[in-house]
Amino acid sequence: MSKREAFLQATVEKSVENFLHFIQLHKGGTDPFDLNELLQELTRKQKEELWERLKNLLVDTLLAQPVEKWQRMEDDSDDEMEVEHSADLKQAMAIIDGVTVVVTASIPVVDENVSYEALQESAVILNGVLRVLPKSETALQFDIQRLCEAWWEKGLEGKEELVKIAFVLRIRKSLDGKSMCSDINQLWHFHQALLTFDYSSKESTEVKDLLLQCFMSVKHVKKEEGKRFLSFLFSWNPNFIKMIHGTIKNQLQCFPQSLMVNIAEMYFRAWKKASGGILETIEHTCIQDFMHHGVHLPRNSLVHPKVRKVILSEMHHKVKRKASRY
């Protein structure tokens, strides 16, 4: 029996150990078993059968170990029941991880000639457990997040719903004190995912709060991809522009004066690309407000030099220069 046939047979509940063995072979890279190559060689019917089996395996696993029972594993517990439960949970996490690996590897081979409903169902289920995984399963959480992002990038059916949690996690990661420049780069890479959120819906409350925190982050304001991302956020909704502007004004006294050039650049980029109601809101709510405060703020105010000498001079100069071209 070829490894391809053996792998296909392993994707049933009674052959879980064999399935997990193949996943480890794929991850290890020492054995000549390449899941990506195998998937490319499968016929349309074999792909569809594989994805249906994967979905069933995932559903059976979650029925046996429902989310309600998940809790952090206690490896040092002396309770025999706890040890048994811990072993069952580890097995469930291993299966979920294996399904995640295969679903992610399957995304590149999806085309118009194959039905991928079962694959999509598995992706939706995995997306559903993304936020409730045990805290110890950080690697699995990231793998499911990447699956959802790959689904979005491929432009597959249901991408709008699958990318939402992944996008929120990207924002959180970029705001983490230990975040790196690459985290902000990735946030900008997936910036269009914001448009899948309905601004007026309750589900957008969390993302609004996180996005406003980005405007208080020096790393986001200074980095090129961060400025691109922040400027893009002005285009989401006119009401959000008012929240952005209020957040920045409240933060001015905390920002160093050297950062004002970056903030001015951010406003200018947003204004330059805006039109309609967005443009009107930026001009009336933001630019005119800065001009008003630049004139009327007391000279002994801590933010007066930041508003008048930096923001107004930078932004007014660029806006005037652009207007003179027309």
C-alpha cells in the first residue's frame, strides 16, 4: 500500500494514531512524506473524500471532548481521573492540530473544479474554537489563525467571517509589549480585513477599542507600515474619525514633540486619499480643529508648541501644496 493510500485510510476515527503519525512525519521532514505534494496528486474525488473525512474526524473529536470540558492540563496532578482527562484532552488537541495542518495545506489546491464545502465546514469549526483553546495551546492557536488568513488571501467562500478573529488577534499581537516590527507589517498586510466588520454592529466594539489603542502606540505611529495602517483607518467610517481625533488629542501631551511630524504625515495621508463624507469629516473635525486650537490655545499650554509649530506647519504646508496643483 502506498503512503498516499495509507494516509487516506488513516483519516477515519478508528485510525487516529496512524493519522497523527503521518502528521508528525510531515512536520518532521525527515521521512519522504510531503503532505503538500500528496494533495497536489490527489484526484478531485479523492480530495473531496479526504475533506469529508477530516470534517467528520473533527466533529467526532469535539463531541467526545466538547469545549465545555476544556481546561488547562495539570500534568503534575495525582488525581487519576485528572490524569486520564489530561491524556484525552492532549489527544483531542493533537487531532485538532492535525486537521488544521491538512486543511491549511489543502487551501492552495482548491480550484473551481473541486467542491470544498466540507473543507470550509472544517475551517469554520476551527475558527469557532480559536478563542477557547486551552492557554497552553498557543502554537495551535497561531496555526488556526494562519489557516484563516490563508483562506482570506486565497479569496475562498466565507473568507469574510473566517478572517475576523484572526484580524483581531493580529491587532492584539501588534500592541503587545513584546511585539516586533514584523507584527505591524502583518497588520498592514491584512488591513482590508477591517472592511468585513460592520461599524455599527456590537461585534465591532472590541475592534474599535483595539484600533484606538494603535493610535496611542509610538511604534505604530513611527513605523512606515504603521502610518499606512493608521491612515487607512480614517476611511472606515466618519464617526470613527471623530473617535480617532479625540484619542490623538488626548494623547498629545504624552507624545514627544519629535513624533508630531509622523502624526501630521498620518493625517495628511488620510486626507489625501479621502473623498465624500470622509474628506469632509477630516477637514472639519480634524484639520479645522487643529487650526482653531493652534490659534486659541494658551501659549503656556504643554501641547501648544506641538499643535502650532509642528502639526499645523507640517499639515498646512502639505495640504496647501496639494491644493495649489489644481
